[in-house]
Amino acid sequence: MGKIIDQIKAGKTLVSDGAWGTFLQKKGMEPGECPEEWNITRADDVFDIAKSYIDAGADMIETNSFGGTIYKVEKYGLADKVFELNKAAAEISRKAAGDKYVLGSVGPTGKILMMGEVSEEDLYDAFKVQVQGLEAGGADAIMIETMTDLDEARLAIKAAKENTSCEVFCTMTFDKTVDGEFRSMMGIAPTDMVNTLIDAGAELIGANCGNGIEDMIGIVEEIRKANPDIPVLVHANAGMPVYDDGQTVFPETPDEMAVLVPKIVAAGANIIGGCCGTTPGHICKVREAVDGK
Amino acid sequence: MSELLAKIAECIEFGKINKAAPYPPQMKGQDGADEFTAKAIEEGVNAQDILTEGLMVGMQKVGVKFRENKVFVPQVLMSAKAMSTAMLHLKPFFASGAVKQKGTFIIGTVEGDLHDIGKNLVSMMVEGNGYKVVDLGTDVKAEQYIAALKENDNAIVGLSALLTTTMVNMEKITKAIKEELPGAIVTIGGAPVTEDFCEKIGADSYAADPQGLVEYLDSKVA
């Protein structure tokens, strides 16, 4: 099967999966439940999600491990289960993926380094256990995502590079400022991230979450201006959530997302997938668009 | 005296905590909010003036710059840290009643949601603008907000949420608060929250940024 990066270098555009968090909620996960605990208690439901994206035509699927560091799972009394929960997450996706790739999802810890809440060593160690669990469960790559702080992203990349033999990817989350520029919550611009993430060892960079696929085009263009060669991935939200009769819904339809796929490929993206609110229906349409159907 | 207050405001605005702090680079080696506040008290500057004409002036500037995306979370956090360091010097004056706070603000992240970065940021900025803040933490249920409102006369309450799935709990909590305490003022905020959502669930005010909340609170206590 080879490396994901090699496929990109060979000129392929690949399709990733869609949302996990919002999908788990549809499967009945209540607010206040630990999503990663489902890898043990509701493994069949987690498998269904993974499988549905493979069936939709994705070349790769993520794992149910976004909040899988100790700093998140300790809030649910699962501090001693970090390795186990992440391993189980990767095993489920591995089983569903067949000959497709598994990206082990790693999200932010929610701790802020500059406030002295944690040390760099603490964060590195937290990511280390998580990525080791993901590799043990069969992840091909580590997908560090939704990062807003460069230092935290750098430490996660380093932990993955130094403690696994997986490919290491990292995407950050950007919003549009009032002046129409893209910045992360911590003030990082897409161009700021490029060299830091690559120097830390990321073999692919990009953006995830945010306000929908349209903004992603501008973000990819900025990344491409700073670096024409680095493989780029986007996992876009299905727009901004709107509230409707007791629940929030993401408004962007599969067709609305798919129609922008050629534009984002033209901007320089190599892998396209979804984030919050996207479904197998979205990924199916993205697959068709990438295949030029 | 006014020069000293201007210095204090500047330290808060740029997040200069004390002389030893390396941040911000352009103020390296200079005295910070800590030293200037101590000096002001030593020189007999009225503690209320230190708060309202020094610290709060700086905090207001940060709040406006944050709203305009001129600064981001890290700068605000450093300003908040400078503020809390300076406030330690004012503690005795709060205790004695020599310095009055504008009012009380109760805040918490709603039931089911464990995220606290936004809630903490708002909490620090409201405090830095002269309010007493009662922070109920995360995963806060309606009863806890209600109990805190009963304990703090005329307090205004703020609900925070990061997730699209937990923001729906704001509706339930707002209704429970209003039912128990019809006069209570409920404000809401968080990444997925909008003005439209605020109207639909019957909350009193939505702010897209901490400064917006501070301005709303100021309009209510004035």
C-alpha cells in the first residue's frame, strides 16, 4: 500500500473521511460522555462510523481518539486508560479500513502552555502515550488536528516523530478576522505555521474545522504561497452551525461541498475530507468530485 | 500621580506582569504592573483610582483590541495575568470596602461541557473591568446557577459553551433560571453561540467577545 505521502508525490488527490464527534452524537452519545470510552463500551457503533466512510469511498479514515490525551480523559476518571483507549480506537478503524489508511486522531489538550498550566515536557509525555497507543492499534499516520497554538502543535509532532514510525500530519484551525485575514485562536496565520510544523517533522500540513470549505480555499492558497511542495490536507466543516428547534445543524449539503472541491484542488490541496457536520453523504460526493464524475 | 496610573494602564494593556517577566519583548527589564501598583499605593494614590483609572483603562484597551482582532488569546491572557498580579496589592482595600466593585457576575460552562478556556478568559476580563466574579467552573447545572444567584443579590449570570451539542443545554438552563428567578439576567456566549440563538432560547444578551459582555454589564449596573 505504501505511504500516503508517496501517493501524493505520485500526483494523486486523495479523499479523507468526515465528522466523528457529530456522528457519535447521532448515535446517541450524550453531552458529558467521554467519546473515547465508546471505543471500549460501544465499539460496534464506532466501527459503524469508520465503516460508513470507507463505504462512502474514503481513501483513509480517522480514529475516535481526538480527546485521547490524559488531560481530556482524566476528566472522566480514565487517566490510567490512555494507551488502551487509543489502541482500541486505532484497532476499530483498522478493522474497518481494510486496505485503506488509518489516521490516528490527536486533538489539543485544552491546556495553555504560556499560562504555566503545564510544562513542555508534560505535553510531550501526554502526546507520547497517546500516539504509542494509536500505533499499537494499527494507525498508519498520526493526524494532529484542530491545533491553535504553535508550541503545542510542535510538541505533538515531535512526540509522534520520536516515538512511532507512523507518518506524521498536522492541521490547525483558523477563523477569519474582522479584516478578512485567517488566524488561529492564538493569533497564528497559515503562513506562520508552515515552517514551524515542517521543521518539527510534519510530512503533511493543512487546516481543519473552521467555517466551511469556502474559507479553506483561501487558507490553502496562503499555505501554497509559503511552500509549493508540502502535501496539504483539509478537513472542512459543513458550514457554521445553526440552531433549529432544540438542536444545532450544520447547513452545508454534500452537493454544496462537492462543488467547491475542484477549486480547493486547484488551490493546491492534496487530501480533502470533512470535519464537524459532514457525513458519509458528503464524502461520497467529494469522492465523485475528486474522480471527476 | 496620573503618570503612574498611565504606566499601570500601559502594563495591563501590553501584558507586562513585573520586572522579571520577559514578555512583551519591547518592555523587557522595565517595571511591570506589579511594581507600579505597589509604588502607587506607597505614594498614597487612592486605591479606587488605581483600579478605575489605571488597571481598568488598560483592560478596556485590551478588550477593544481583542474584539477588533488586533490581539489574540495569548496577549489577553498576559494582560489578565498582569491584572491579577496588580489586584493582589488592592486586596486589602477590597476587604475594607475602600474599593468598590461595580457588581457581581456569575459564570460557568454549561452542563455536559468541560471546556474552560473561553469561560476563563471572559471571567478574567470581567474581573479586570471592576466586577466581582463568581466562577462556578465547568459542567454547571441549572440548580448551581440558581443557588449562586440566590447567594449574590443583583448578580448577573453568564453561560458558556464550546460545543454545538452542549449549547442546546443553555435553553434548558435559561428557562430553569427564569422560572425560579423571573428577574434574573442571563447572558450567553461561546464559539457556536449567536444572537439569533440567544433570542430563540429567551436569554437576555449575547456577546461575541468579552468586551461586548463588559459593555452590556456596565449598561445594567450604571
